Amino acid sequence: METSKEICTFLGKFLYYFVESVISHIIPKPKKKVAGEIVLITGAGSGLGRLLALKFVRLGAIVVLWDINQEGLAETCRLAKEHSSARVHAYTCDCSKRREIYKVAEQVKKEVGDVTILINNAGVVTGKPFLEISDDLVEKSFLVNAFAHIWTYKAFLPAMIAGNHGHLVCISSAAGLVGINGLGDYCASKFAAFGFAESIYLELRKLKKHGVKTTIVCPYFIKTGMFSGCSTKYPALLPLLEPEYISDKIMNAILEEQVYLITPKTAYFAVVLKHMISAKMTLALGDFLGIYNCMDTFQGRVERDKVQTVTKITPITENPNATT
């Protein structure tokens, strides 16, 4: 009897949420207001991070910019202050260093206040076959692409939970859902970021902290320069994404409180097929789409920014806007 009741409850919820999902694709959800919210964006010195910062400040949010690149950070700050100098705060922070993250986080709390929207956007990529990647670069990929998410959550999530208010935004990647040759360390770190964000989302649900939202973003390659040289065989199916386009998609996902954003739509199809068809069929599809050759012409950012002060290891592409 109890089992039958549980099955009926499940089916009822499933049907309700299915209808709700269909309706949301027909009638846009009302967008939440972010005016007055304290938004922290890591990797805000250029590209996607900069675009998101400018969009938030235009909506009246208080924007906190983090980046290791002081020159890029200053430029983003200048552009953002054209809209409101009182709502922009910039901090130099190396997101590969846990202690520095905690130190700068304490500065932000004292000088600006408790962060209510946290966007983990900073990232690095080596773009080389696994056996050609040094141990230091593998560690760097995980420190920036995954561990930085953990340390920033540790720093800012307690206040969100206490107030039952906030939004956690994880910029993962399509490479955090499907493995790609030539991106072994990058894929592993992005898988880790995705899994961590999803786990915390479920923990918050169990704690009934429904006021703390989660958005996990998994885009294909973005034309920010970080993946310069990467190719796509069929742009109509798997296009290289324009930064302005993906920043608009991310903003919309945050304002509508979407949990997952995977783009382009064909990426959803690829993820589902991966678990439904045989491995050999998956390989045939990947060969057809040219996925396994997309890194053949990879160049990345050959020269590192002169103002960066991190350990000199080359050739790593480090970009505060790194997202795919």
C-alpha cells in the first residue's frame, strides 16, 4: 500500500514538473531582480567574465571583480564604472591559491558585504595530449578549474545558507560532460566542477534552503581566445560560440533561475546519445562531427599577460574568462 502511494506521488510530481517545463518553454519565466545584490565574478579581467560584469552592473547589482591579471582587471573596472562607480569593486586574486582566495574573500566581506551571487568563471587550459602535460600543469588545471570553486563556496556559502538567499553559478563546460582528446586534464577538472556544483545543489535541497539557487553552465568552445585555433567541422551543428551570445544565455539562465544551461542544444543530444548507444556508435558520431579532431589546430593564448605574477610555466593558456 505504501509503495503504491509513493509511486502515485512520484508520477504526479513527474507529470506536474513535465507540464511546468513545457509551459516554461512557451511562456518565459519572470526574471528575478538583481539590483542591490552583491555579485562576485572570478576571472573578470576579460572575455566572458567582463561581459557578465557589465551586464550585472547595468542591472543595478554591486559587482565584485576578481582576476590575477591586473591590467585586464583595471580595464573591466573602468568599463563597469562608466555605469556606476559606486557599485564596482576590484580585487587581484590568484584563484589557484586557497589561502589567497580566503584572504581576499575576507576583504570582500569587510569592505563590500556578504556575496549573494557567486560566479566561478576563472579557468585554465593546456590543450596538449595527456602524456605531454607536466604534473604542475595538471595540478594547475584542477586548482583553478575545480578547487577554486570549492574554496569560494567555503568562503561565501555559509552566509547564503544563514540568510536562505543567494545564487551559485558554476561555469563548467561541455567538456565537463563528454571527454575530448587533447583536453584530458581540462575535461577532468571540468567534470569535477560540474559534479561538485550538482552535489551542493542537492545538499541545499535536502537542507530546504530553497532560497539559495544553483545554475550550472556547460557551453561548447567560446571564441574568447582561450581556445584559439580550435575548429568545428559542422558549425551549424556545433558552432564555436560568440562571447556576447553565451553571456546573454548565462544572464538569462541566472535571472530565470535555471539549474542547467547546456549550449548549443545539440550538446544535449550528444550527452543523451552517449548513454544510449554503443561506444563504437558514439565514436562513429564523434568522427562524423569532427569532435576528435577539434584540438588538432589548437593554439590558445601563446603569450601570457605581462602583468601576471603566477609561476612561469608554459605553454598554458590562462584566461580569467575561461569557460567551455
